[in-house]
Amino acid sequence: MTDTTVNPQSLPAGLVIAPQLPEILRPVTIRRGLVGLLRGHPTVAIGGALLLTLVLIAVFAPYLGTVDPTALAPAKRTRAPSADFWFGTDVLGRDIYSRVLYGARVSLTVGLSVAIFASAAGLAIGMISGFIRWADGILMRFMDGLMSIPPILLAIALMALTRGSVGNVILAITVAEIPRVSRLVRSVVLSLREQPYVDAAVACGTRSPMIILRHILPNTVAPMLVQATYICASAMITEAILSFIGAGTPPTIPSWGNIMAEGRALWQVKPYIVFFPAAFLSVTVLAVNLLGDGLRDALDPRMAKSL
């Protein structure tokens, strides 16, 4: 094909060529990659930056001016925050700054572990329940039974059967969080299995395991990833509650819940003992929730505000 230019003089009488209109809309630019995700969704950037900072603090806690978080110093107990003790000391003379930084390891380990294990187990249960009809009634009735018990009470009951440790806390909270993931995945699978491409795969003779792996699983990753962030935040709060009431990690392990439990008796006269671990817990949960909200907006096309 060759471009032809119409001569205005060759047009019939009464016809003219319309002038070229100026560009009103800006050209569409598609942002791809991590940089585009962070620019398009500031909540992901803010939440991710806060969470990364807290992870680095937990990893490099021994190199951030800390001391042994379990070292007792009765002569220095209940010291107010100062240049020597940045966050003060507790009733046993232990440095609260060191205990808070080391406590970040416990909370982040519990939150991330529960999110991974609960998401994996809930994904398997939800996909089987949503795609295999005869298994739906059995699995979902069991999940409904677990959901009828408040998660904190279920975790306390499970912890009462075992000794206090970080591993048992992770197990107890994971069992309590699995029904939430399985119900979400089941609802997604129920809508996906009615799609035309699934019917076409069934008509072609594709077996159910291959349909689940090729067509169902990829479409459940996005909502499950968002749900995993909320489970992580919920798990950290639950761990702090369990430690606060004495049903979580042992007192010898520094965690934010243990620190707040030890300082609640002196809250009115020494509020800093509770304030610093509570502030770190709040900032961590806020970071995870911001990251989850940003991922929800980024992964859900209906939430997109612009191209």
C-alpha cells in the first residue's frame, strides 16, 4: 500500500478536508515491573518499605547497639529512657531497647510462617472443596466447625495441650487461620469452574488434576496473596495476645507480648515499658495492612483507577 495525498483542488465543490485535530488525551503509558507497581500504588511502596525496615532491624539486631536481652541487672531496674538506655529498663533491669529489637524476630517469624503454612493448607483444601463436588460437603462442614470457635480461643486451647514455644504458637495460630483461606479459595474456584475455558478443557478429556493446575490455580494466586498479608498481620496480633496472657512464647524468649505483659503492672508509673513494644507492633501491623491493600488494588483490575 502506498500513501496518497488528496489534492484540495481535486475535491468536488462544497467538500473540504477537515483540519487535523490536536491530541486531547495523553498517550497511554503502560507501567511494568516493580518500579511501575511502586509508582502506581504508593501504599505498596510505603508498606513494603516499612516492612523491609523492620525485617532488617530484626536480622541485624545484634549490630544495632543492643546487649543480651535476657541479662538481668537488678541495680538498674525501671530506669527511664536515657542516653544509656534508649527505651529504659524493665522491673528486672533488662534493656527494653534490646528486648524490643530481638522481639521483632519472634513476631515476624510467627506472622510470616503462619501466612505461608495457612495459605498452603487453605489453598489445597479450598481447591479440592470447590472443584470436587462430593468432597465439598465434608471439608466445608469441618471448616465451619473450626470457624465457629473464635481464633484466639482455639489457639489457647491448642496451646494448653502443648508446651509453650515459638513452633507450637505457629502451629496453633495456623490451625485457627486455615478456614479463612479455604473459604476464600473455595468461593473463587466455584466461580472459575463455570467458565467456558474450563468447560472446554473438560470436553477435551483433560483430567481434573491438570485442569486445577493449569486453569484454576493461576487464577487463585492473586486473591490468596492479598489474604496472606492480612493473615500475617492477624497472626502477629494473636501471638502478642497469647504471650500477653501467658499462653504463648515462654517468658525467657523476648517477644512484644511478653514485654507488655511484664510492664502492665507498672503502666501508670512506667508507661514506656508497654509503649515501645506496642508501638513497634502497631507499625508492623500497619505496614502489612498497607502492603495488602496496595496489592489488592494492583492485582484486581476492577480497582484500577487509570491505565
